[in-house]
Amino acid sequence: MNSAEHEVVSTQILSRAVTFVLNVLVARLASPEAYGVGYVSLQLLSNLILFAAKEGFRKVALRAAPQGAEEPDEALQSQSSANLGWCGFASGAVAAGPLAFYWLRSAPASASWSYQGAVLLTAVASVLEGVAEPFVIRALAAQEFQRRAAGEAGAILARTFGMLFLTLAFGDVPLAFGASQLLFATVWLAWLAWPCVMGEKEHLWQPSLLAGGALVLPHHWALLVEFAGMVLLKLALTEGEKMLLLVLFTEQDWGVFGLVSNLGSIILRLLFAPIEEIAYSVFSAAGPNNSRDAQTTMLRALLLLQGGVGWLGLCYGPHFAGLAVRLLYGQSWADSEAPMVLAAYCAFLFCAAANGILEAFMYSQCPPEWVRQCTFWQVGISFVLLGVSWAFRGWGPVALVGANSLAMLLRAGLGVAFAHRHLQPSAAQLRLGPVARLLGLLLTGSLASWLFPPVGSPLRVCAAVCVAVLAISLPLALCRHELLATVRAVRRSKET
């Protein structure tokens, strides 16, 4: 990664680390039922309102014209992208009313008098966050990753501090969640919009018809039509587990699932999300340096980066799940299903690591014909998710995590198929080299660490942690020269 990418990841890590610590304090103050209402039910409401804007209109706006087509004027491309951002805002504003009404009508049994205010605050905050979409698209299209990362970090910190202070002041987690979401949306919008509104003379961020009266460019419109089905399917695949959770399980199960999701997905938010956004923007950029060989090198490097982190979590995470829950959240959470759900979530993280990079590449390069094929296969994947969750619902939230892991693997399979078809890599490009030895040594070390379970006296727990640290450090030390050589080769190929 270059210096800009390092800065983005570093900013994300710092802000998310502080957020994680504060969220731990909030969890210690909350009951499982209240935690589930805030971090599962209300979070799902916000995600549903913004899903079309983020996963549909934003990704279409960032796509360059297809190869062989005439490159549109830069101003027209920017205006069309801005119009797509405003369309995303409109979709969220339209969806907010019916969704908020449904949430109010289906209030959980433990909901207090403030539940209605929490729902309304969450809906208003989501609509306000949607207003920022045109400015997010402009920042990503210009590859202003540092500015976007700094704004997101500030907004996240404002939301988390607000959440903690409001929980301490009023003891109402759902209401604090809604108010903190509104604070996040305000800071996020102000940070992104201010430079565009005050600094640009042409004001291409405003909604305006293109020359000829069209709202968007033809290739954007074609992609919107092709992506519509994919967005609906991705909604079912990414948020379907929360929907099933609300329908099939108790509010206490909501809390356990929300706790584990916030803990286990810290890697997704800390590292994977910014890397995947960078990958999508880089793969989408047109130019002579974006050849198939360059794409293969970049895809391989990013897969090894995210996949290595996911593999490390898969090898060692389940072994220390119970200890992590007990130390962070206390004995009451450790006596619940949280440790078992967290152990299953480690497998999900590995699947998500591979799928995130593969989907970023696939959606940045795939033609409309491949999108139609993916739509067909993703329908089957959604049925697999639903069927596995229903069949194993007696296992509690573990069933949802396992079903989602299987769905992630199947989605990653589609990405592998497209990458092989599009890039046609050679045998030399597919070789893992020293990375294969590193992954094998990590697996061997994890099996050895199981001989020292982290339970019992503090001395035994410390011994188990030391064994795990040694088992991780030795493979890294043994493979350091080969890994450094691989990284240097990747950097040279990127510069070329």
C-alpha cells in the first residue's frame, strides 16, 4: 500500500479502537434486551433505509464507462454521479416513512416509553446521512481517501462518545442509540459537504439534468437496471440474518448476537472495510496501468492481506472466545451463549475476508451479462441462507452465524469464478509461495495451543496466551524474508 492507503487504514484503526473501548463500556451498562433493541433492531432500521443508496446508487456512480465505449466528458460524468447520489438520498427518504411506521407498530415487549422517540431519531438520522451521498461519491471518485477517512473517524467518535454519555445520563440504550446516530449524520454531512458547497465554483454536486434532458449517463442507467436485482439479493444476504433474528429469536438472543457482531466484526470495520473501498475504487479506475497483469497482482496482494488476517482469526479465535467475552464484558455475558456465538463468528470473518475483496473486484469489472448470471445464483444462495437458518434455529444465534458463513463462501465462489474467467491467471501467478508455508505453520501452532486451554487460574490463562503468542510469532519470524521479498515485488509491480 502507498502512503495514502496507509494513512486511511491508520485513521480507521485509531478511531475504531477508541470506539471499541467505549462500546465495551456501554455493553457493561446495558441489559441484553436493551442492547439487542439498540444494536440489532434499530441498527437494522438504519441499514435498510440506507442500503439502496450505499450498495446500489453509490457503486453505479463510481463505475467508469465500459471498455470500448466513448469516454464521457469529465463534467458530465461528475454531474451524472452526483445525480445518482441524490437518487440514493431520495430512495432512503421514501423508505424511511414506511419502515419507521412498521418498527413503531411492532415494538418489542421490553420497549419503554422512549422507544418511539428512538425509532424516529434513527429514521431522521438515516435520511440525513443519505444527504451526504453525493459528497461521498465525489470524494471516492477523486480518490480523496484521507479526507473521507478523517471525516468518518470524527463522526464515529462523536457518535460513540454521545452514546456513552447519554447511556450514563439516562440509562436508556435505544434512545441513546437514536440520538447518537443523529449526531453521527450531522458531523458526517458537515465534513463532506463544506468543501464542496463553499469551495467549488461549478457546484457539480447539486442535482441537475444533463445536456439533452437526461438525469444520468446511458452507461449509468444500464448499470442501474442490471444492479437492481443484485442489490435486493445483497440486502437479503447481508441483512437477512438480522431479519431472521428479529422473527425467530428472543430479545435476549438479539442482545447476544449484537454483542458478538460488534466484537467479532471489529476487524471488518477496522481493516476490511477501508481496504475493500480502496480496492473497488482502484479496480474501477480506467487507465493504461490497470492491465490484467496489474489487476492480478493487486487482487492477489489484497487477498493475501485480508485472507491472512481472517486465517489468523479462524485458527486462534475460537480457542480464546470465552476468555475474551469474560474479560471484556463480565461474567454475566460469559455465562450466556456469547462465547459460542463468537467462536462461530471467527469462521465467518475468514469467509468475509475473501469474499469482500473478490466482490470488490467483481463488481468493478463485471459486464451486465455476468450480473444477470450472479442474480440467478444469488437467489439460490439466499434460499440456502434461509433454509439453514430455519433448519438449525434450535441452535440459537449460532445457526444464523453458520448460515451466513456458508452464504459468504458461496458468494466468494462466484468471485473466484469471475476472476479466473476475466484475468486468466497463469500457474505462476496462482502460486502462494512462502505464504502457503506461513498459513500451514499458523494452523499447526493453533492446534498446539489447544493443549493449553485459557481457563482456570490466572497463571494458566497467562500461560495459554503466551503459548498462542509464541505460536503466531514463530511462523512470522521463519517466513519474514520471503514475505518481505513478496511485498517488495508487489510494490514494484504496482509502480510499474
